Amino acid sequence: MRGESITGKSDRQRVVPVLVPMPAERPYSYSVPDGMAVVAGSIVRVPLGPREVAGIVWDGETEEIEARRLRPISQMFDCPPVCEDMRRFVDWVAAYTLSPPGLVARMILRAPEAFDPEPWIDGLQLTEARPDRMTEARGRILELASNGLAWTRSGLAHAAGVSLSVVDGLKAQGIFAETLIPPRPVVTQPDPTYAAPDLTMDQEVAASHLRESAVSAKYSATLIDGVTGSGKTEVYFEAVAAAIEAGRQVLILLPEIALTQAFLARFHDRFGTKPAEWHSDLPPRMREKVWRQVAEGTVRVVAGARSALFLPFNELGLIVVDEEHDPAYKQEDRVFYNARDMAVVRAHIGGFPVMLASATPSVESQVNVAQGRYERVHLPSRFAEAAMPEIRAIDMRRAPPARGSFLSPPLISAVQETLEKGEQSLLFLNRRGYAPLTLCRVCGHRFQCPDCSSWLVEHRFRGQLVCHHCGHHEKRPEACPECGTFDHLVACGPGVERIAEEVVGHFPEARTIVLSSDLLGGVKRMRLEFEAVAKGEADIVIGTQLVAKGHNFPNMTLVGVVDADLGLANGDPRAAERTFQLLSQVTGRAGRTGKKSVGLLQTYQPDHPVMRAIVSGDSESFYDREIAERERSALPPFGRLASLIVSADTRADSEGHARQLRRVALPASDIAVLGPAEAPLAVVGGRHRFRLLLHGDRKSDMQGYLRRLLADAPKARGSVRVQVDIDPQSFL
Ligand code: ADP
Ligand code: ZN
């Protein structure tokens, strides 16, 4: 067993701290029954009130507790202990995000069935005996089974192409002995030498730097910065190879929707096997297997979404964060954390390198490079002959779409030309459904979610009105519920379904497909659709940001952005940066294989700095401006932000508590408290929301300030909840 042992307080009874997966501020004390060899990190089952829960034996002193209240650990699981680095990581994340450590530990304990070892599988092993008579089917079985290995009953029957009864017949004659087969690894071992690429000169310079970091077994943070298609993936795979060779485990983090078949296939091409996957769509049995095999070290490489950061690695030696700028790395549920930033912390604690890759790095990471905290490798151009698409803005004031439509004449002709060349077009609109608002033309009634302050989005394909915040859905009625008039409901504004309708009107012969997360059939279906598009089985793709990430569509030479201004005007300090990143990424889908390609942006603000930067390809001056602007207003990373989000069943309770928080906030020279203000999304899921924003100097002790504020505040009573969001990304 790894880990260090804990000495108890008395010789009689050993008492240890156990962190339980509850909003507990500190570990609880439990006694260790005689003969139970727990160490720090052991996963145990403990009584908690009337229930039993899984917890992790923690470090440090135990709290004094009356002997009669002390309860024993009920069971120690046969599972590798959670390593010291991981325990320090949990403590760190809890302190930084102001979350109870128990809730952070809970993120490790997400696969309870995996705490017990995987069962061995019943198998059959050939004996010396021979059957009474031979048949062709029996012959085939014996031939296969004579390879000396153990087979499962069904595996053998399947491989030999015979029915189970033939296998059973042989077994009855003593031809097979029963045996047990160890659980099968979820993936075979990646081979770092399987298919090493021929790198270009630029790539080789970058790769050798990364390889060196990977084998150094020291903390370092490196930004891999290069346009889409420059070979960032190819290059960081070299670091992955080096880390595997050095006997370390590797974690590649991707935004959930970038964890595509295309990515897994690339990995397979390079290493001869797929990485183990970790994301929300993994079937439960698979989750448990991956968790267990990561803990045991059978799995060497995981490609996962942000929660993979809490997998129980024991030999982690490299983390790659691909698309490091992506807002999907921020979790805004229970424990609010940014997986990109926490990956850097994890690497620091573990003493190993972390690599952040992006074609459009976050302002934060660029400043970290500029100030010498991160190293940087740069890939200046696309691989081989692939040229960047030519980008142009379409000024919608000069080339307006026809009444009731959303595609301008220049974009329609560009699609027409692309069709004629037999190439593919992508029309991008980051809005699911048919229309973002439905209203009654007679009385003006607008369809709003009963539980949120947001409009219901029409999904015409499903015949429903849907709330994108809480999931509430209702059938689209035929008459207005307010005035009762029939057939006078109108859809306002476009979603992808509506654009598809318009496209079919213009190009009825073309093969058109809508790709958004509303596709029925889940990830499997989605992967098939993407493969079909990549193989050229669609002429026009209409998609949300789902298509913007990670896919390689070789024949796609036109990308049209239906509403490039969407997202610029939402009061978010990162709005310009985010729009720039999204538009770069989307237009970067075009021309990945050398064909001449075009990106067209429909915009009402062609002179906006974001549009200018995208059109000119001059990202550097855009970032320079953006960074200067942040510095001037002391916004991150030149200052610190934190939000307090108060919610309650009634508006009065929520506002009242928010005001009380404000009242107890002490004046500070380096932290300003703004608000409370009603949140832009004032009601979500029936809860009324108020926000306070804390704005501090770069060196301010935001956590310390908040801790005192929350301690001084009156206890949240009734339905009132207070959520802390350090480094907020969303201000809704
Ligand atoms: P990025 O991650 O920067 O978008 P990729 O690593 O995906 O770039 O590379 C873009 C495309 O070019 C991929 O299809 C990749 O296989 C190919 N490619 C890049 N570098 C090489 C190389 N040295 N040899 C062969 N193919 C390469
Ligand atoms: Zn709702």
C-alpha cells in the first residue's frame, strides 16, 4: 500500500480524520477497528447520521470528540489510496474556491462501484482430455482454445461461430476446466513509437522543447500558441509520447464537445490505441472501469472533460489543456472552478509540466507569458499547403437580407458558388432551435418560462417551446394563451432550425444538415453525423458552436457566420475576447486541406475591433488593445474579481440577504464591493437572484476578505443560498 500511516492519539484506539462527500468544512473523526490497516488516502465506508457514506481518510490532527460519540470506520475498500498530491490539491481547490473540502473530495468519489476491485471473469481453459467424437464445430473450438489462453464461454463460441451449446457440450466432457480471467483493460497500452510524425522545422523546435519539459519531471507551464491547423496537437503528442516513455500517466483535457471521434482517431493513429475517455456521456459501467484502472495505473492516458482533473491518478506526470481559452472549462455548479487554472495548480503540486494549447489563447495566459510565468512555443503557420481562409465582413446595413430572412445576398451567392464547385459550406449561428422568442401578433403576449426570467425558445422540429436555462418545455399551442386568437403566433429572430428552413428554400436540391446539441440520439448519433459530414455526405451544414471545435472537414471551403455580432453586447468584460476566439475558431474550420477557402461574417458593426482583427488576421494588435484595456480598468489578470450570488424563493428574501451581505462588508483599501444588483437572469428555476461583485487589486487577499465577510454575515435562513464564484466568467 502506498501512503503514509497515521498514528492515533492513544495506543488503545486509533482515531483518524475522514473527509466525507458533504458540505463539511473539515474531516470528521472516526476510530479504526483493530486490524484495519488504513493509511492517509484510504477510501473507507463510514456511518454518518443514519446512513453510511464513502469518504477519504485525510491527514493532520483529528478533532477532539467525546468517546461515546466516536464511531468506527465500517469498511476499508480494497482500492489504491488517494495520493498525497491529490489530497493537497483538494485542500487547495477548497481554499481557493471557498468550497467545503468535502464537496471537492466528492468530485473524486464519483464512481462508488469502482472502490471494490473489478471482478474476475469466468473463463474456460483447455485440459488434456479429448472429446468422445469430433464434429467440425468442435474442431474449430479446440483449434482456437489450443492457444493456451483462457477464453470466456461466449467469446469462444462467438470466435468459432458456433452456438453456446457446443461449448457447453465439450465442457460437460471435461475438455475445459473453469478458470478466472483478469478484468480487461479499457484500452490497450499506447505505444509512444507507434507512428512518430515527420515534423516541420517549426514543429520540431516546439516539440523538442515540450519533450524536454515532459521528461524533466519538474513543474513548468507552457503555452502552445499557433493558428488552427498548425500542428499543435501533433506537437503536444510528442510530449505525451515522452511522458509515457518516462513511465508517467498523462491527462489531456478537452472541452467536452471537442472530445470527438476525430480526436480519438488522431490519437489512435499516433499511438496505436485510443486513450481512455472521461466525459459526462460515458456509460456508468465504463466510468467505473476507467476510474479503477486510472487508480491502479492500468490506464496510462486519459482524454477527458474538466472533471477528469479529479480522477485518482497516482503517477500523473503531464497535463495538456487543449483549447485552453474555452469557457467550458469553467464549472458553475456546486464547486465553481476553472479546470484550466486548476490544472496548472495540480501540476505545480505534483511537480510536473502542464501545457496549454490554443489558436486564440486567453488574455490571462498571454499575460502570464509576457510576465514570464509561462513559457511559450509558437507555431506560426498552417501545416503543409493548407492556407488560412480569406476572411471578409458583409456589412448588413448595405446588403440586407430579404424581409423575414437572415441570409444576405452575398452570403447566398457564396453558398451557390461553393455548391457549384462540389465543396461544402458551413453556416454558423450560435443559437439552438428555431427562434429565440415567440409572440402573439394580436395581443403582444410573449412566451416566457414560468420558472425563469427568460423567453422560451421555439424548437419547431420537436413542436415545443423550451427554456434553455432550466429545461422547462411545453407544446407550442395553436392559440395564444392570453387572448385566444388562433394562428397568430410569430417567431422572432433566428435559430439554426430557421436558417436551415431558409437554406432549403434557396437550395432545395442541396443536402442540408443541422448540427446542434439537440440532435436526438446522443453522442453516438452525433459522431456518426460528424463522420458523414467529414466524408462529404452533406453540402451545407448549419451548426452551433458544436461544430466549431475539434472537427476536420476536408472539403469545407466556405464558413458563413450568420450573426457575428451575437455575444458582443452582453456586458461581459470578456465579450470582445470571446467573440474573437469563437469567430477565429469557426472560420478556422475552412480550408484545412489546401483548397482556397473563404470566411464571411455578417455584421452590422464591420468597424468593430473584433471584426477588423478577424478580417485582417492581425490578432496581435487586437490582443494588445484588449490587454491594455484590461490593465487600464484593473480587470483580470491585472485585478481580481469575485461574485456572490444570492438566491431565494422570493425576491424580497434574496434582496434582503444580499443587502445584509453588503452591510457587513468592511471597507478595504484594495477591494471594492459593488451591488447588490438584481442579476440579469433575475429568476432561474423559480429562484430569485441578486449579485454582488467584488473587485480587488491583483495582490488583494480576495479569499480572506470573503471568508470574513461570510463569517460576519447573518446566517442564510430558509430558502436563501449564497454561492461564491471566484474569477467569474459569467455575469448573468
Ligand atoms: P492544430 O492542433 O494546431 O489545429 P493539428 O495538429 O490538428 O493542428 O494539425 C492539422 C492537420 O495537419 C492535421 O490533419 C494533422 O494531421 C496535419 N499535420 C500537422 N503536422 C503534421 C506533420 N508534421 N506531418 C503530417 N501531418 C501533419
Ligand atoms: Zn426556465
